[in-house]
Amino acid sequence: MKDVFAKKRLGQHFLTDLNIAQKIADQLDFVGYDKVLEIGPGMGVLTQFLNLKKGTLDLIEIDQESVIYLHQKFPELKNHIHLGDILKIDLTTIFPSGDFAIIGNFPYNISSQILFKTLENRLHIPFFCGMFQKEVALRICGNPGNKTYGILSVLSQVYYETSYLFDVPPNVFSPSPKVNSGVIALRRKENLVVDFDEKLLFRVVKTGFQQRRKTLRNSLKSLDIPKTIIEDSIFDLRPERLSSDQFIELTKLIGNAKV
């Protein structure tokens, strides 16, 4: 089989280190699901280890050349290899029922969008594991008060327990990216009680961090916070100081005051 040429326009950096691929595949614990979706398999370096795991494996790849290669390398997955854009495809067309995990060496140019797509489908995705640019991986797993803490941190941590697993150097990719990478894992919070307005939560988080150096009293002005609660001490804080649980409580406070 002829190797696939990595395409810059697709943000492709093919992982070449088999030990790292094995480590990523071994993160799958198959708790609460029996289906796995790999995003951006490329030439299947990670796929070969995922294919040894139990459960059903499906692949989504936007590059037609890679899809042809994958069909040749993994003929047993013929009906489970999907040509398409992960950001546009309806995941229920692949998994009409049941939960599934997402895993992959994600193209850096759309990695954050893949995370947001996961959050949108969180009711069906109990486990998520993948390779990100290290800076983005640290943001997702950031703690309150840390300079890496932001929108990705809060929205991920509302619904998932996040873990930064390990660093990955540039020299294990072809071509080598100009940045370091990091592998993270997200495990869905099964005991989360969603007794808050989720759309309002997203607005509060995103609006707050647009002016992260200001107090919430100032950064959330555009939300028309009712005067009855604006003097609450939580509004004295900057958004980077609030945990995901505190953002939930803030959302409930605002939502209840607007009723």
C-alpha cells in the first residue's frame, strides 16, 4: 500500500510512535459503552490498537485518500469507515442508539470544535480521549485561578471529569508540528443533576471570559442581571476564580431572578 501524504490544509500530522498509540488506545475502559468512534485515523496507527479492543469500532475521516488506504489496511472495517467531516456529520446516523466513546489524534485546527461537538452530544458520550495541542489540552484541564483556565475548562468540567494524561513531543509525528502535544481524557459525570438552564450557562461562561480581567459584575452587564442579585458577593469575583460548580450556581442565581 502506498503511504498517504499528510495534507497541511487538513491539519494532518500522522502519529508514528507505536508506543504512544498503544498508550492512547489503552485508555479505553469500556464502562457504560461498547462502541468507539475514532476521529481522523489517517493511516491507522492508532486504529490498529483500537481494533484489538472489544466492542464496535467506527472511523470518521475527511481525507478520501486516507479512507482508501484504511479500506485496504483494515478490510474487516469496510462498513465502519465513514468519509466525512466530523463537524458536519450527525453522529446519530452512525450510532442510532446506545452510548459510544470518542478517541483520536485530532487535527489541531478543529480540535476545540470537536470538543464542543462532544459537549453537544454528551448524553451519548461517556468517555472522550484524544491528542490536542498541549496549550489547548492544558486549558481543558485547567484549574480555577490558573492562567490556562477559561471557557473550555468550565464547559468541559461541568459535564466531565477531566484528566491531563501525558505530553507528546513533536518528533513522533510526520510531519512534525511546531508545538508540543498533550493527551487528555474526559469521563462523564453520571451523578450530575441538570437543574439549571444549560443555554444560559453557556452564555454566562462565554460572556464572562470575554473580559476575564473584569469582575463578573462588569463582564456580565450585557446579560441585564436583575438588580435584586447584582450585589451578591459572587459578582465581585473574576470569572477565572469560579469553579464549574460555582458557574452552575451563578447560572441558577441569574435564571431564578429572571423568572
